[in-house]
Amino acid sequence: MSEVEVLLSTPLARFAGGETRFQVPAGTFRHIMAGVYERHPALRRQVADKGGAFLPFVSVFLGEDNIRDLDSMDVVVAPRTTVMIMSAVAGG
């Protein structure tokens, strides 16, 4: 089975049972995120709004490409690509 590696920032790992690294089946980016949400349902409300758009403080990268710079959620992601999902950390 072809898979991609998903990396979560430490603040998001608490919504994924402490996992910061796991694999889901490759496919379109939309398909990959469905796999992420299936594995860790609590992540959905932490990274996306009800319409599925990523929240402003969440950054998602396919390899080195920011998903916001790509044309579509339906972009095909090659197997063995790293998908990084990061949230901003507030500090003061």
C-alpha cells in the first residue's frame, strides 16, 4: 500500500493521542486529510472550520509546498511524501 507520512506539531499531538508521526494512504490531499480525520477525529475541529477550510493559524505543507499555495484540495500527493500539519503557538 502506498502511504504518506503525516507529522503533527506538538500542540496538535494532544488531539491525536500523543502521536506526532503516523502514516495514512496516499491519494489526493482531500483523501489524505480524510484519513487523518478518520484516525484522529478530534483533530478536525482543531485544524479546520465546519466547511473544511483550514483555520488561519494552521499551516499545512506537502513536502515543501504550503497547501494554501496550491490550486486545489484535489492535488495528487505522491507516496512517501511528508505532510506536515502545524499550529501557531501563542506566547508572550
